Amino acid sequence: MSYRIGVDIGTTSLKAVLYDDQVRVVDAASASYKTCYPEPGRAEQDPKDIFQAFQQAILEIVSKKPRVKISELMFSSAMHSIIAVSKDGSPLTNCILWSDNRAVNHIENFKKEENWREFYQKTGTPIHSMSPFAKLLWMKQETNLLADTYKFIGIKEYLFWRICETYVVDYSIASATGLFDLENLTWDKEILQFLSLHKNQLSKPVSVTADFSFKDKETAESFGLTEETKLIVGASDGCLANLGSGAVNQGDAALTIGTSGAIRMTVDKPLLDRDGRTFCYYLSEGKWVIGGAVNNGGNVIQWLNSLLFMEENRLFSELPQIIRETKAGSNGLLFFPYLNGERAPFWDGKMLGSYQGLGIYHKKADIVRATIEGVLFNLAEVLFLIESIAGESPRILASGGFLQSKDWTQLAVDIFGKTFIIPEDAESSCLGAVLLVAGSERKINQSNKVEPNAENKAAYQRLMKKYYWYSQKLYSLHIEQQKMEANFSANS
């Protein structure tokens, strides 16, 4: 019997899951790493820390199963990371994360001065400070890195360089850089020319099922593996979450809420929003994933817990009682969760959150429920946008840490007003990586369903209209405020 390991390189930790030849979970391991914030708006990680976490997780699995033959490692990775490296592969920068906002002013100016929609239509990547395109624009205007750097790579490419000594990037990760031609699956010449970047400074794009070997015996043995183990490059975590959760047919939608959140739909051809508010990324041949990611998910709940409770995660232990004490709509209180700026649906890194309708009669329970509802309303607004492009999705396949709370899960089901399918495998990105190659060997069990409460569903349908009205007004007010502050600065 041969075994495979799915590896997911996440924003806060790396996970590895061991599967047997029937794609059943045998074992799992994870290792975390720190994010540093050297200046306000910046978010970075040490690539060497992530490599050590990768090695640690694989060794933990292999050491517990010494007689198991690992035929393949398959990779999933968070999108939008970028590292500048020298000719010998040494990092010239830390790994700059999607949440790094250093390029926000440069992107705002770009959108004022350039035909940014043309760039979006080419790449399917929203014009936002999260993207490698934005970071490269910042580097071009603020540093000498474009001239001094041998390669600009993502974190998965860095790991592959360390173990294979080759620079490759899968079509899926490449399609999320803002530099990649969706139609031809190549680096876009005009965008690279705009950035003063040469394609040789980027990795070679390859199929998501391309396989590679360890660079030598010693490297393989440092992971407790042999040179016979193949390394499958895989795809991005968001796209693979769709595959791993079973959302692979036209119109299937997948919801993930972890630190941030995303709602995605699988389609059979690239579909784009005329106003650039959704992404479109490559999954596999004939499969694309469109959707929107939000900056504000579980991180907002952690923020609220730190404000209201002394104990870590106490909010979740008290949530059942809070739900019993409150009703849908939180006694007229609405929360707009843009604490970390926002990606979809506004793609504005300077957005700020707010409570609307806060009165002296509101209690702690109202604030907690309104905050969770606000996170979910925001994601439901993104789904509404996606459905306007690709058609209605009859069900949602869910994944992420929010599923650990039955009450949060039920709130999500009621607000979206659709049946939720809860996969057996919580690590859907790891599973998706394995299913890229072993897809015919396992069918996803979709029998675990959660249905909406009819009364709450009706209430939330009314509240969603109110939330949407306010969110559009707040965004318009935000734009007016930005103009006012710009005029004030110019005249002071």
C-alpha cells in the first residue's frame, strides 16, 4: 500500500495530512510560525521558519509511521505571498503576506492614473494591495529591489527551491499574482513591462499536477523520505478548498472562514466582474474558481473576545447562551466588520468598521451576536455578487474553524438561507491537493447537512436588505471622506 501526504502552507501554520491509497486520513501534524509587523500596515514572515515548520510536520508523520511508503507529497499554499531572492536562493526580504498593506497608496494612485480594469480583465486578480503586483509596484517606486533581485517568488516556490533546486510556480498560484495572462496561462508581457520586470525574474509556470524529485538523497532523507517520493506542485489553498470540500461542479459554492474568510464558486470557464470586484483563479484543466475573499473573519471574533473577556476563546463557550438570550438582528444593532480594511466587495484597504444603531439599551450579548452576524452578512453580500455573475448556487459546502461552533455554523446557515454541506475532512485544502492526482479514488461524503431555521431565515432575508443598504452608503461616505481629507491636506 502506498501513501500520500497533503501539505497546506497556511498563513499561520503548516499542516500535513497522511492519506492511504483510498484517500482516507491516517495521521496529521502541524507546525506554526510567527508573523512579524515591523511597521504599521506591514505583515511578514521569515521563509526559513516556514521551511522548518514544513520539515518538522513531515518528520513528525514519518517518525510515527516508519514502515509506510510515501509515494507523493502534494502541495497547497496560501496565495499572494512574495519573496525577493538572490541568485543563490537566499531571501533578500522576508515573505511579504497578502495582509501586508504597504502598497495601499500606490494602488490607489494606480487606479486613478491607469486603466486598472484592463489589468484586471487580463489577470482575474483584483487590483488591491494584497497582490504581488501591488507589492512589486511599491518596490518599483520605493526601493531598488527590482534591479537587485534574481527572482521574485511565493512561499511554495521557496520551499520547492530548497528541496528541488528549481523555480516553478503552478498555474493556480500564478493566476493570483496579478501578473498572469488568464487566457494563455503565461506571464503577461505588458504588465511585466509596466513594472520594469523581466519574465526571467519569475518562476516557470507549470501544470498543477506537475511532479518533481528531491534534488538529492540527503535532502530526501532529511525529511525521513526517499528519492522515490514524488513532489506534486499542487495549487492554491482557496481553489483546493473547493476541490477538497466537493464543490467541483458548475455552480457549486464553498465557504471558508478562518482568520479571514472567502466565498468561492467553481465554474467551467473564466468569469469576471465588470467592476473588478471578484477574483477568478485557475484550479485545474477546465475548472476555474471565482469569488471574493474578505479580510475580516475569525480575526474579528478574536478581537471582540480580547475586548470583552479575559480568557482566550471564552466568547465561544458563552455563545450558546448568547444565542438563547438574543434574536436575529441583535435588537436592531448592525456591525460592519471592516476592521482590517476590506477586500471583497469593496477592495479598499482603508475601510474601517462600525456599529450602526448602537443604543444604551444594548447588552454584551447583542454586541457579540451583531459582530458575528456582521462577519456573515459581509460574506453573504459577496455571495450575492458572485451569483449575479455566475448564477445562483443551491447549496454551500463549508470549511474552516467556524465549524467547530455549532451555534456559529447555524447562524451562517440561517443568514445565507441555504443548505450547508459539512465535509468529514476538516483540512479541505490538504485533501484537495491529494485529489488533484487521486481524484478518482474517493468520493466526498455530502450527507452531513445543516438546514436553515425557517423563522430565522425569513428574518435575515429582511435584515440582509438593510445591511446591504447601509454598507453601500457607508462605502460612499468613506469615498467622500477620503476626498475631503485629500483636499484638506492639499490646502493645509
